[in-house]
Amino acid sequence: MTATAQGPNRPDSAAVTDALAQGGCGEVHGDAGYRAQYSADASNYRQIPLAVVFPRERRHVLNTIAVCRRLGVPITSRGAGTSTSGQAVGSGVVLDFSRYFNRLLALDPCARTATVQPGIVLDDLQRAAGEHDLLFGADPSTHSRCTLGGMIGNNACGSHSLAWGRTAENVSELEVVTYRGTVLRLGEMTRAEIDEAVAVGDDRAELIASLHRLAERNLATLRTGLGRFPRQVSGYALEHLLPERRFNLARALVGSEGTLAVILSATVRLMAAPPARALVVLGYHDACAAADAVPALLGHRLLALEGLDQALTDIVARAETRRAIDTLPSAQAWLFAELGGQEEELPRLAEELTTAAGQTAGFTGHEIVTDPVRARQLWRIREDGAGLATRLPDGSEAWPGWEDAAVPPDRLGSYLRRFTELLTRHHLQGAVYGHFGEGCLHVRINFDFTTDQGTAVFRAFVTDAAELVAAHGGSLSGEHGDGQARSELLPLMYAPDMIALFEQFKGIWDPDNGLNPGMIVDPLPVDGNLRVSPHRTPLPLTTVFPFHADDGDFAKVTRRCVGVGKCRSAAPRGDVMCPSYRVTLDEKDSTRGRARLLYEMTQGEVITDGWRSTEVRDALDLCLSCKGCSTDCPVGVDMATYKSEFLHHHYKGRLRPASHYSMGWLPLLSRLAARTPRLVNALTASRLAPVVKRLGGIASERDIPRFADQTFLTWFRSRTHEEDGHRGPVMLWVDSFNNHFSPDVLKAGVAVLEHAGYRVQVPEGTQCCGLTWITTGQLGAARRIARRTANALAPAAHAGVPVVGLEPSCTAALKTDLPELLNGDSDAAALARSTVTLAELLLRRTPGWRPPRIDVRSLSQTHCHQYATSGFGADSALLEAMGVDNSVLNSGCCGLAGNFGFEHGHYDVSVAAGEQVLLPAVRAATPDTVILADGFSCRTQITQRTDRSGTHLAELIARALPPRSRPARTLHQQTRNPRCD
């Protein structure tokens, strides 16, 4: 087999990038930023590519291959980059199909087929198929971002392959191109079709003839060594070359990990969706008992049978998910069994299943889940497993590397016991979960890649584990592919004659070894190209934030991102992460892309100028600091905090962007404006407004919000208190936004709190949470302001006085950012414990208070920071108690996000984020529907982009109070935007 160019003859990045750009290959990037972003996938491995290509058309793919072949540069095909085995990274050119080459080409509901480009996301295909009550059978947990091309490359399976098969069983036809440029359409072939193809005598004929000869000469080996059980994914699927399998070259190519050909299109099989489903949760004493029970349950028409160990659920911190877990049947492990069929027959099927489970050893109880919301919450735990398991309950890092082995299901219990013993012998631990119904286990293990000894333990462990799997008749890979993680170990599973057949198969397809070299055959070492290496010393980077969970080590902080790519979900799914990626669909604008760049910054190899890196700065530019990733990312990546830290160091001692002064110092500037608000408003609405915006770094398309004629603090300190306050004092946090721009919100808060029996107080002087300084990375000033605020509120906080925040972003800052900035400060910690939202106080700390009844319909936009810190549960419960018919928008971020949407250059992304769900929903709402939005940014976005106005929860309640409880000044009653009347 010929090797592609390596060593001194290998062209450099600039030469390759230039050749690709000149060769009509689509969008080409060879800069350090893109190369850093594509240096890793979701595995333990790291290879810096020479260039990244984003093909838009078929000819771009063909041209890229031609250029790479001429230069002798290898090609790695990539979809979402969620591979856990290292086959989506390479040292040559990376072809990313996900951004543009992702169309649905045809869908035939009668034939139940769809033809797609390789970059299409599975969920997009499922949505299109769902319009005809059809679905694609394979559904890995990464379905919101994984691509069909990647699924074909790995032979992905997912939870429902038990009923609907692997990707291979659902592929009908492939159109592919080899490294030498031969285009082929592949599928089943009869002997007559083979003979006809060979007779043509072209390159395609030669390839088909060689493959047919390979199969004919090795029938016995193929029949006995491959296809022994469904999850035997390791190696090449040569069993599909057998005549009884109709010499199906398309299915033989599935699972080849991009080593044989590049996919141009795929025709896949669709199937009818079950009319109804039911989830049955079965509890067991431990994971081994759950594994032992599997054979007894497989005869019950199951769609899925998934296993979870309590070690995995113990990692979950998200409050909503935690509550769902805490109500599971008492157990140390669970099986999630899904049934499908007619709705009326599901109770009987569930009862039969639980009866059978009750007769298995170690069974502790069951729950039949009929609430679809709860079912989604529980399935989310399983879907997030790959991310959750990367941090063990003690906070230590855990890694893939042996996350995908499979054995025949009747041997799963034995294998799991031996596997657990193997972990103990190597002084390792990990959380087990996976597709128990098909004998496939996933686990992340606390390997220590930072030392030579830890790396040696890793190699020894995976070698022993491979031998253990082989002894149980299993497969090193059950769906993730071999990649660099397992290819070197294949001789422990397969006999030499099978390994030789794999090499011949690769040689027929790719004699130049130009496609994903080092995978499956001629393998790279399992402990080579490690992303975390003891031989690479991270830069010594001192941080302001303490990052306790990562031992104050910023390199470890950035390693939190293990690449599972949940941030690359393009459609809102009840979450927030990641609004900028949803708009641009560019890896650099995803949480993962930014984390990759920050990690490479700590390594100093590709990104060489540390905190001063312009590549990192540019990647962080479109981060909205929404904090959605801190909750939605299974590993808790908090890009908003990382951005603040980076900006602090990047601009230290240097001139900052104008917006950092105009909006970062907004609380202080607002106090000055409050002295002459009418004059300031006249100026910002005059012909000089464009100049003001330009000087302030403000987007020209934005209207500058008007300052109120009177601040809330001025009003409050001049009012007469009439309520008795029998419940005692409550401290109302006076945020800068509502104080200066919408004081009616705070006035409404006073009315509601006094009606509930509280004596309302406000902090002495003028306090600030420092949020605007934090988001712009001015952490020195932010810390000084935070300390002053903590000191001012310390007496109330230590006395147990609730601190009620009405602006979600400021409330979140008091709860999370201040105690982090003031690391170890007892006053800041007390303030964080005392801080509550209005709904939390009224619902959970005000016994006996009855909210007014309000017969109204509403739409709620949850502020991102509230979503990330306290959630919307208390608000929903309070609205329900009030009789409000409320719908919570599945909108994610509003797009304005504090200073972000006002900054020059951000307007288009800001508006596009809002237009995904929020703004269309507001426009479609009936005139009598109240638009609830507690966040000042959310209300501003609604006001500036629709003809409606947002209402704060406090205002909604205050309007329904008896007249004497209302604030002194009449609250705005309209739900329309006054500027549009």
C-alpha cells in the first residue's frame, strides 16, 4: 500500500490551503484558529490538520480529492466531530460536510426511502420523515447534531437498534468517490449484475472484480468470523460481500470510518413510527444484576433496553433532572425499557414486562412512566451519558478509550463482573451505562494522561480489556468504530487471516492510503497522538476566577469539553446552548469550538500567543455570555466565565473596544444620565444619535433605550410606607437596568411584596452586582464593586433577610458570580444563599399568602441566566396558582443578551437568534396574550423587533392586586408597544 506524503516532503499548511483555494474546493481555511478547532473530536486524540474544507457542492468534494491526491495529502471526512475513537481527526485535510453539504435530496414516503447528502443532521432527517409518520431506525444519543455521513462511517446504532437495526441495515444505496477519483453507486448486486459491471472494463469494473474475487476466495472465513451478533462492529463488514447477502457493497462500506471512500450521497430506508410508546423503568441491586436480567426481557417486543448505573446518575447536578432521578424506583442501577404499539395494548405489555422482571434476581421495583414530560427528562439522562460520565462524582476527569465494547447479551453479566474486577485491578473507576439489550457497554474511565505512568496504565488496561472482550466472544466496538482507540488491538479479537483480509480490502479501495490512514489497518498506536500528554507542558496561566472544580488549572478547565458536541444542536430543544452556533452553524461559534481554541491556547503549539491570541478573541466575539452551556453542557462548560477571564487578560493594560466603556460602565454612566434624563434622551434620539452610537461602539441599527424621568430609588426614598410588614423585612435588589430604564418593574415588586406582608427595604447607597464589568472582562473593577456590594448587604444576609432580585441577570450574578469573584468571602457566600427570585420567595417562603386570580393567557420567555441558575419551575408553579394559562417558549436566548446585541457588529446575529423562536411567537400571539419577560434584555428585544411590549411577572401580579396595594404611579396596562401606536 502506498503511503501519502509524510516527513520532510509533506507540504505545509499554507501551500495546501493555497492549492485548495485555487482548486475550486469550496470554503477553505488554513489559519491557526480553524486548525485548532478541528484538532480533536470527542476522543482522547489530537491531530493538527493542514487545512479544513467546507464543500458546498458535489464538485467541491471531487476537486478537494483531486488536489489532495496531487499533493499526496490524506483526507479525513468529518460530520459533527462527535467520534469517541479518533477517526474524525487527521493530519492532512479535514472535509467538514456538516455546514453546507447537508441537504435532503429526496424523500419518497411510498417507497419509504430518503436520499441525503452526508452532512445532513439526523434530527433534520427525522423531522422530514416524521411529516409522513416515518423515521430512520438508527438513533444515537447525539441525534441532535450527528450527521448521516458520520453514522455511516461508524455504523451507528443508538437506543432503538434493538428493534430497528444498525445504520447498515437501514442503508439502501451509496454514491461514493475513491481517493483516485472513481465515482461509484453501491448497493446490492446479483451475480449477473457483477458480471455486467466487470465487463465494462473501467476503474469501477476493476474495483468490483477485485472485491468479488476477495469474497469468493474467503467464503468460509467471512461466514464464521464476521456477523456473529448484531453489535460486532469492529473491523470491516466483509460479511456483506457474501452471495447470500447479495454482495452488498453499500453495507460493506458502512462502518469503514472514511478509510475506503468519500460519501457523496446516501439513500436510506425509512420505517413506520410506532403509534404509541411507553417507558418502563426497572430497578436492580446493581448493574451486574441488571445485565443478568437482560436475556429474560428480550422476548417482550422491546424497542429499547438501556442500562444506567447509579454512579452515572450521581453526577447529575441540574436541579430539574436531579428531581427526576430522585423519584426513580429505589435501586443502584436501572433498565429503561421502551415498548411500542397501539396505545390500548401498552398497559398490558408493560404489565407483562414488569411481571417478567419481577422474576429476575436483584429486581427492586418498577415505574411505568405515562407522563411524556417525565419520560423526556429520564431519556435526557441517558442521552447525556457520554458527557456526564466525563466527570466522576468526586469531580475527577474520566475519559473514553474503552467506552464501546459489546458482547452477546447472554454474556453481558459475566463480562460486566470481569470488567469491574479489571478496573479494580488497575486502580481505575468509571460510570457504566449503555445498550444493555444488545450487550453494548459505555463507560468513561479516570485514566491519568498527564503522567507517563498513567498513560502506561491506560495502554495496559485497554489491552487487558480487549482480551476480556475476545474471551466473551465480543467486539471491541459496538457502534463507535475502532479509530485510533481500538484499531491496534484488533489482532486480539481477530485471527491473522481476518486481519490480512481487512488489509486487502483497504488496499483494493485505497491503494494510496490517502483516506483516513492509521484507522482499522496499519493502525496508529493506541497511546499515540493523545490530546492530553505528559510531554506537552501547558502554559502557566494565572486566573482571576478560582475555578475550584478544576483545581484552579485553566488547562484542566478547558479540558472539560470532551467534544460530545451538544452545543452543535441547531434547533431549540427546550435548552439554550448555543445561540450563536444556531445562527452561524460555524464550529468556531459553538461552545466546543471556543473550548478547543482555549485549550490549544494553553498548549502554546498552534495558538502561540496565550491570552493575547486574536484567534481566541475572534472566536469569543459572538459568545452571548448567556450561561446556557453552564447548564446544558453535560460537563458544565461555562463559556461566559471563560470569556470574561480571557477578555480580562487580553485587554489588560491595553485600549479596549468602545463598547466595554459605554456598556461595561453603564451602571455608572446611568447615574450621570439620571441627573438630566430628558436631555440625554433628546440627544440619543436626535440627529447626533449615530455619532453617539459610533463613539460608544453601539450597533447603528439599535435604538438606545430611554432613561426614565425618575429613578426607582428616588421614588422609593421619597414615598410613604403604609404596609405593616408583619412578615418582617425583605431586601429588594435595585438593579441598574430597572432602576434607570424601567422603574415600574421595581415599583410593582414593592407592591407585590408589601401585599404579601413584607416590609420592603433597599440597599444603602447605590449598589451594583458588577455584571456589566464581568461580561466585558473588567474583572478588577468587577471585584471591587462586588466586594462593596457584599459588604453593604452583609448585615441583612447574615440576619437571614431574603434578597429579592427582579432582574434575572443580576440575580444570577449575586448567586454565582459574586461568590466566585470574591473567592472564600463569607459575606458573598451569605448573600448568594439569601438571594431569591420573586417567585421563589412567594411560593416557597411566604406561607399562607394567596396570589390574586388572573384569568389571562400568557407566553413566557425565560431569561438565560435564570434558566442556568434557578430555572423557571417556581415561576411556572406561581402562574398556575394564579390561574394564568401560561406557555413557556422553547426559545433559548432572546438574542440581545445584555451588551451583546447592542455592540457594533453583533446586530445581525442578535436578531437572527431572536427570530428563531421568540420573535415569531410574540408576533403570532393574540392581542390579549400577555408576553411575560422578566429580563430587561428580553423585553428590549421584544420592544425593538415587534409591535408588542414585554411584561414582568411582578407587573402582572401587581395589576391584579387591590387598589391600595398597587404602586403609587399607575402601571402601564398595555401589552402593545407604545412606539408602534
